[in-house]
Amino acid sequence: MISRHLRFICVVTFSIMMTSTFSTPVQAARDVTQIHLEPGSGLWSLGMGFRNGTFPYVGKDDVDDLLPLITYNGETFFIDGTRAGFHLYQSSDWLIGTYASYRFAGFNEEDGIELDGMDRDDGVDGRFAITRRTDFGNFTLDYGHDISGTSNGWDVDLRWGKLFVHGNYRIRPWIGITYEDQKLSNYYYGVNPEEATADRAAYQTKSALEMRYGIDMSYRVAQHHYFGFNMQYSELDSTKINSPIVIDNGQFSSFATYRYEFNDYQDNPYVNGSITKDLTKGEWYWRVAAGRHTETTFNQLVRFQNMFKPEERGTGLASVFVGKKIADNFMWLPLEAYVTGGYVRRFENGLQDNFNEYVLGFKAYFSKFPWSDTIKTRIGIAEGVSYAAKVPFVEGEHVEAKNRSASKFLNYIDWSIDVSIGDVFKVPKLKECYVGWSVHHRSGIFASSDFYGNVNGGSNVNTLYVQCHHNVMGS
């Protein structure tokens, strides 16, 4: 153990001594899902990623995961798929940041009969990173601590990577070393006494020091379209390898992605730039909505069938959303695109305490109907992520009926239709205010995503809303 600690201290000391000439983005604790973006670009992108990896535990051979991919990298604030945070300091030599990062490490008894009676949750880390760039590559020192109350452990990650650019290709090989404290390693690789069986002895790990290697690749196909493929291999420390629930000496994982970048407005200072500096510039909207749960399926609702059939116990929600326009066209189609965020208050009508929900996503609107010159009519669709402080009662019932665990974190879809209030009542000042109906939908993408707890099921809430748009060009 002492030799392990000495090796770690020597590597950290070496990194601090390096000199540099360039800046680079703050990077999250190294996970194969990382996307490399330039700080200050102010561009949003939307896409999907398919994550695959070997399963180091006894049980099934590999794991698959379908993930939403939402990115934004402003001068201060950034979102990078499963991580979000702030650039605290930037210079030609250094970049310092802090962020929250999702930790893919959990498992449960559904992953194999050998793990029967065991359950380990994925976690969320709060992280702090210092990046230094040299002519020989980029060096990052990254500390993280579990803030989700999952393991209550911490780790320190030191890595080197160098970016090579050739035309539309970007290739970044990297290597890293990670130190995990005993709480973190034992939570995911130990066996508690109450979990021990005749074939699975109780086991407690020690702290761990591990090497990791990888390569990240991306290719820009056209102005908006990017494909990527990342691979990495993580060695396991002997304290983990000796665990009775571990079968491999390491773990290989890959991540294939497609993302659409909203870069039409990249030369318009009123649209892009820092989300924290230029909040008043560009076109924004606000929306207020309220409604009740419905037992009608989402497939029926998008076809306008059984639209107003409320769930009998009267549970529902009220919400406030804001959105910022990021494109006039999406996927060569006449769809106006917005990034949107929302605060939702869930009302459980005595079935459990009321609670909050938070949403981030993209919303696209089509309004080119033949009659829109007289009464502007829009159909909208949003895709994003939803985090609820509690699992909605109705949602939990749907999931339990399929013998799967519920999840607070789920995929979010909003389907809507609205008309211009100004056109209906002949009030020009209200031309860009709308009244409409929408479906607030949460689901686990048919149990295809570990990120969403492998949930098969979800919930739908019918809502009525008012939404107004404002275009502020700034000074």
C-alpha cells in the first residue's frame, strides 16, 4: 500500500512541474462518454450515444447503454452529456473548473444470478480539475467526491492526452492513473456480511491505484453532423480482482456517438456566447403550464386519441419553462429549435409528499401550415432529461407492474400543439404569445439505458399552457 501511495505522489508532482503554452477544456473524471469541446464556443448540440463494455463482475458478459447526448460549452458554463459545471479560470496556460459528473459503476441482481441479493447504485461526483497544457500534451489533475450519498468515497485522477487534428478528423490518445479511497472501491467491489452466501464470502477491499488507457476519435461529416467513437481499457487493482464477485482483471468500454451541432448562428453575437453573460440577447420564451396525469399511452396522445382522460386519483403538476432560440432550421427542415429548461412541481394528492422535478432539453417547432398566415399554429416536440426528487406515484406503479426498479432520472419528451393568441383575438401585440396543449412524458426508453435505471415504463401528464416569445437584441 505504501509503494502505491509513493507512486501516486511522484506522478502528481511530475505533472505540477510541467510547462505549457495552450489551454484546453476542463475534463470530467475520465469516462468513455466524454466529448471534447472548446471552451467559449457557445454552441449547443443534441445527439445519442451507444455505450458498450465488458462486465467485470460474475454474471453477464457485457453491458449496453443508450444515452442522450446534450452538450453546451460556453465561456463559463458547460454541459457535456453526463457532466455539467463551470470554468472558473482560463488563461493561455491553465484552465480550472468544477462540475458534477455521473459515475457509471452500479449493478444489481438483474445482471446475473451470481449477484442475487446485491445492489449497487450509480453515483454522482462533485469534481474539481486543474488542466495544464504543454507542447508534449495536456495534463489534468482531477479530484472528485461522491455527492449523491451512494458510496461517500473519493478519487484522484491524473491523465495525459494529446489532440491530433487532420482535416475533419480529431484523434486524442490518452493515459491516466487513478487513486480510489477505500470507501469508493469497497462500495462497488466489496461484499457486505449480510450479502455473503455459501458461494460468496464476505469481502472488504482496500484503497486502489489503477491505470487506464484510451483513444477518442471524431469526424465532422458536414456543417452540423459529427460522429465519434471512443475506446478505453481500465485495469483493476488487486484488491478488486480478489473480490469473490469479480471475474476479470480489467474492463474494456466503447462509446459510439452521433450529434447535431446548432452552429447556424455561430457568427451572431446575440445568439451564442456565454450563457451567463448574454442572457438578455437573442430570442427567448417563457411558458407556464398545469395538468393531470393520464392513463392514455404516449403513442395514443401523439395521435390525438383519448387526449383528456385523466388518471382517477388526480395527481398532476404545474411547471415554468424558459427557452432560448438556437436555430431557424433543424436537420434541413423548417423547424425552429430552442434549448429549454424547466422547473416542475409535482402534486401527489396525498399519495405521497409533493416534490420538485427539473428538466433540460431541446424543443423544435413546425409552423408552416397553410392557414398559419391567418392563425399561426405550431406543433412542437422536445427531447431531453428529467430528474425528479421522488418517483411519481403513478409512475412507480407502472414500473413495479413490470417487475423493474423505478428511477428518478428519466428521458423527457414534450409533445405540443398551440395557436397564436394575437391571431385568434386580433391583438398584434400578442402575436408571439400562444395557448396550447402538451404532454409531459417521462420514460426509460424501453429499459435500454442503465443511465435511466433500466426502467421500462413511465408516465404522461396532460397540460394546458401559455407561452410568450421575446426578442431582445441587447445594447
